[in-house]
Amino acid sequence: MRLRRGNASIGLISICMIGVALMATPFLTAQEESPAQIRGRALALEQAGQNFEAEEAWSAISKADPANAEALAHLGLLEARQQHYEEAIQYYRRALGIHADLPGLQMNLGLALFKAAQFPDAIRSFSAELTNHPGDTRLTILLGMAHYGMKDYLVAIPYLQRALEGDPGNLTLRTTLAHSCLWSRQYQCVVKVQEEMRALNADSAEVDLLAGEALDRMQDSDAAMKALRAAVVANPKEPNVHFALGYLLWTQSRWADAANEFDLEIQNDPQNGKAQVYRADSWVRQGAFAKALPELQRLAAGDPSEPLVHLDLGMAFAKAGKGEDAIRELKMAIESDPEDAEPHLQLANVYRSMEKAGEKMDVANAEVDKAKRLSAANHPSLQELIDSIENPLP
């Protein structure tokens, strides 16, 4: 039987394709990588920063051998490099379940947990690693910073202090220690950090600022003033440096100097609401009511809950003879801060100024009694105000 030309051609092509496939099979087999070769390629890609290609190679190893802890650990590292910390943590934990003693695994897990703000678990990892590397400065720093991140400032302090023994020139670490000392009310510790930084000839407006606050809480006003002025010299643009100095001056009734510092703070940070409030109050204390009034009204519209603004508005309205407006503002000040004695005393003054045949006398006396029951009434300026109300000049 005679074959048709078309069918003969198809048959020949099929035979050729089969032959090529058979010839190619041994060639492809020869090109297959061994696990060791894939591992070497994965490491090279990882070191070259080719994260995607490295991830493909380590994934291939992991799929072929799910119990390969090294592959999982490297997959975790690649995820961490891309700031995918949750994914990294999962890989590290899987690796840890297979090979807990894999070098660097606990440290990398701890770092990923730290960067994901999972501080308690990070502390467990760092502590386990520190057992294998006692006294390691980096681990000590990380443990201190993890406790700091948890706001466990008292626990953080000894770690930070030990870390500084191994890295005395680390100014960032010293600043963190100063913050921890202040926020745990270890005020002498803050002062010590400041002294150590001065011994290193390292000016730090931030640490001087913290020391000033600590010294003020230790009721050493002169030393606090010196520290805050040093902070201003070190960096007049440091956030809140002029506010802190201004506030200390304000507590000393140095209203003009305080207002100047608050103004400098506002120049540095026009959005600093506290500096605006205390500057306006300083104007009121100097009797500059006309200057303060529009600023106080603007501040009250922006934040109706600020008690000092309502107090100052009450005083300004009282000075202008607007008794009802003054009463309204002073009552709002009391509502916002029930523990402050001064609004009660100012309110008593307003009632006395509005007195008609003694009809407001009882109300005024009641406000004075309320003020006396508040601890803040022991402040010298408030005591003077009480005396002036109870014993008015003839």
C-alpha cells in the first residue's frame, strides 16, 4: 500500500521530535543542581543583595527538605531585610522548632521581634542569647532598649549602665539612660549622666534639659536654672528648651523673662500650644490685659478644656468690669481643673467687686473656703491673694 506524502511527513516529524527529547534527557539531568550547589548559589545571591532570587533558591531547598532549619532561617532573614517582620518571625520560629541551637537564630528572631515592637518576646530571645554570650555589649544594649520600649524604665537602667561600660562614648545611649532615669524619678541619676557627658566634653542640649527638669523636681532651682541655660547655649533650637526655661521663670513669677522665653519657643515651633498659653498668662500677670485678651479668646476657641486660658480670661474680663463674663470663665476654669485654688480666689474677688448690700458676701467667702482646702493654696502668691481677700485694705 502506498503512503500519502502528507502522512509520511507527519510521521517523520514525530520521530524526529521523540529523538530530540530522548537525546535531551541526559543533558538536562546533567545540568540539575545538587542541594549543596543550590545552597551555595542562594548564599551568593543573598550576599549580593539579590533578595528575590535568593528567596527563590532557599524556598526550593525548603520545599525539597521541610526540616531544613537553615533554609527557613535565611528565608526569615530575607523577609526582615524587606522589613516584613511578621513574616520573618514566622520563619525564624519554624527554624527554632527544628534546630534551636542554629547560630545567630535567637539573635535574628529577637531583632525581628524588637523591630515589630513585640518587646516581651524580644527580651526572651535576647536573654537566651545572652546566656550563650555573657557580657555581650550589643545584647545588653538591646535588652535595655527593649525594656525602655516597654516603659520599664527602672529595669532598663542597669542594662543601659552596663552597656555604657562597654561603649562609654555612645551619646545616644547616655541620652536614653537620662530619659529612663527621669521617667522613673531617679533624679540624681539624670544629674550624674549630665556630669559624665560634661566630663566627655560632649554638649547635649537634650541631656541638659532633662537635668534641669530633674533638678527642678529636686527643688534645686538655682542648679535647674543653670542646667536649662546651658541647654539653651548648647542648642537654642532644641525642642522645648525655651519652654522649659520659661516655665521655670514663670514659677518664680518672673513674668517678663518667662514671656520672652515662651516667645522664643513659639518662634522655633509656631504650633507649640503650651508655650502660647503660658505666654498669654505671663502677659496677664504683667497687667497687659488688652494684649492678652484676643490671644486668649483664640486659644479658648481652639482648646476649650485648657483651665489656665479660662482663668486668664476671667481675670481679663474682671479687669474690664465684665463681671458676668468673668464668672463664666472662672467657673469653666474650676470645672477644667478642680484642684487649682486660684480660680476660686479670683471668683471670690469678682463676687466682692459685684457686692450689693452684701448679697454676694457669702458666696465669696464660700469660694475662699474652697481654696483653703486645696493644697495649692499654700503657694506664697496664692496665700497673699487669700490674705488680700480676707483682710482688704481700708
